[in-house]
Amino acid sequence: MSAFVDAQSGGFSINLVHRDSESSPFYNPKETPARRVGNAGRRSIGRVHRFSSRSISDPSDPDAQLTANNGEYLVNISLGTPPFPIVAIADTGSDIIWTQCKPCTDCYKQDAPLFDPKSSSSYRTVSCSSNACNSLQSEGSSCSSDGSVCEYQVSYGDQSHTQGDVAAETLTLESKTGNPVALPKTVIGCGHDNAGTFSPKGSGIVGLGGGPASLVSQLGSSIGGKFSYCMVPYAAAKPTSLMNFGTNAVVSGNGVLSTPLISDPSQPTFYFLQLEAVSVGSKKIAFQGSSIGGSGNIIIDSGTTLTLVPTDFFSQLSDAVETQVTGGTKTSDPEGFFSLCYVPDSSLKLPPVTAHFKGADVVLTSDNIFIQVNDKVVCLAFYANDQLSIYGNVAQQNFLIGYDLPKQTLSFKPTDCTNT
């Protein structure tokens, strides 16, 4: 199962749009900044339920815990011939690429038109005997009642679900480095039955995880197993971030730090790291983590806002930060979600914080440690959670984050992402 990069040398870049920016269809001008940040924090907690159990499950399984439609970044893609535009959630925490399709026997309300496979000359359903269908067994693949078409089914712990036909279709990405990138015969899910808590503003999901159905895996050797992204801070005027593939994704030069990317065969979707400790000033706090990833103890995820850590570690971290902060005025979160907040002024000085990954001491800036919830309040962008540890996207902002899957390494390079 593979796609290829048409008329490219294996290197291209696309825009990622944060779901709360004015460039996003999810943007709600009636929400205050505090409400947006609070909602993003709550979505971070929701993703734990997704990550702490099997990524794909049978709907009859009572232990299935997944949360639908909660990614933080969007990508503009097109499906079919002629290209049909779709706004999808870019999700490093899932694999399958899917969208709502006509005819819809039971679909959630979607503001944008539905994709009609009959209008595309390149659309082909996948047979049950195909390699593509066999490789999707972990994605809940099965056969249609007449045995002719491979089907998928994804069920979520909040009772949301998507199911439909597995198909091969041309997927087109709006490259920022040249002509649109056409990916013929990309395996997708064409959802005819989708319901639950999905937002009407979105049209589906583009999975960027490590499983065989993800966009990254399907691109495979054409991008050399490499992708990277650079996320602008939430408060930046520029609303978009870049995601790079292939030769464009190589992270090199001064300041690059690399750490092992740890795979878990039982959870191939997720990208695990080994976080050994976090230093706040001169105080170094050992990190044990809580994970399902074998030797990895924390997941790195572009779709989770906050960094989630065990309660005991969070208490030590929060106390160390509070003890070493000078200036400013301690206050409460106006949304009641965060536990350590300040009204910043010219006297506020935050302690240096370093994340000690195996082989990589990543020095964080104030934008990685605190998140601005409104014009007057900033709050610690970490949250206590004993189910699973996740290194969130606030901690990743203004770093070029590079994934090299063949070498099993993840690289950090301090970068002004507004200039990428």
C-alpha cells in the first residue's frame, strides 16, 4: 500500500492551520481567548482516552476509549479527479485518512459539501482480497455483505463512529514549495455512516501516525520516511505553520538535538520518546512517566495542546516553578482549568526550564512553559494526568521538529517558526 509524489523530488511542504485561528473554519469570534485556551486544554485531556487504549476497536468492545474530532491543526487537501477540496484535521495520533462521502446513510451535519465518489474518475473501491485491505486489519477492516468491497469501521469512546468503504483515490496536497502534490492511489476511508460529536466545520481526518494506513506510511520511500513541522506560538500574528516531507523535512545545522524515536509494535500509531528529567533552574526532577509504550515513557503529539504528566511529577514541577518565579502577580485562571497562573508585568521573570530527553537537553522558552489565556493572564502549560504522558504542542512551538523513521530519531532545532 503506497502512494507516490507526482512530479516532485520527494520534498514538499504544506500549511497547517490552528483550529482556533481566524484562518480556520472552526474559529468562533464570540469565544474569548481564555475560553479558547480552556477548550484546548480540555481537548488535551480528551485525547488521553484515545491514546490510553487501542487506537481502533470493535464497537462492541466496552473498553474502547477514543475521543473524536479533537485535533488542533487542520490541513487543506483535495480528493478525486477533478480535485474536490476538503478541510481535515491533521492528526499524528491516528492513521486512517477518511472523509464523509455520498451517499450518507447516517452522517453528522457538515457545513461543506460531501465528497461524491461518483463524481471522481480516479475513485476505486478496494477488494477484500487486496493487500491494502489485509494491511488494514488493525484499522477494523472487514468485507461488505456481498464480499466484494473492503470496509473500515472506527468507533470512539464517546459513541462517535465512522464507517464506510476502503478506496484508492488521488489525494492532492497544496504544496507551499511548488505545484500541488498529487498522490494517486492513496488508500482512504470513504465514510457513509458517521455520527457523534464531530464538528460540522470539519470534513474528516488525515492520519499522520506510524501505522500502515497513515499518510506518512503511504508516502513511504518517496519521502525517505521523513517529515517535520514548525509550529508558531499561539499569540503570533501568523496563523499558519508548516509541515514538511522528504528532503524538505531534513533537520540539520547548528543547534540540532536528537533523541531516539521509540516504537511499540502493539501501538504502531504513536510516537514515543524517553524523557529522563525536567530541570527548573538548578532543580532537576526525575521523570518516570506513565505510558503504554514499553521503554518509551511519553508520547509526542502535534494534536495535544498541553504537556500531560503524572500528578506527583506535576506537583514537583509546579512547586519548583512557583518557588523560582519572581515578579508578576499570582492569580487564578479565569476559566478555572489551570492551576498556576500569573498576571505578567515587566518584573516577571521565569526560571529556565530544560526537558532532558535521552541524548537531548531541550531548553524551553517562556512560550513553551506558559500559555497566554487572555491579555492579562498566563498559565503553566502542563497538566496533571496519571493515565498517559504526552508532550504537547505548546512545548514544541518555535522548534523545528523532525521525524526520521528509518533512523528512528526525532530532532529538535530552535527555530523562529514565523519565518519558515
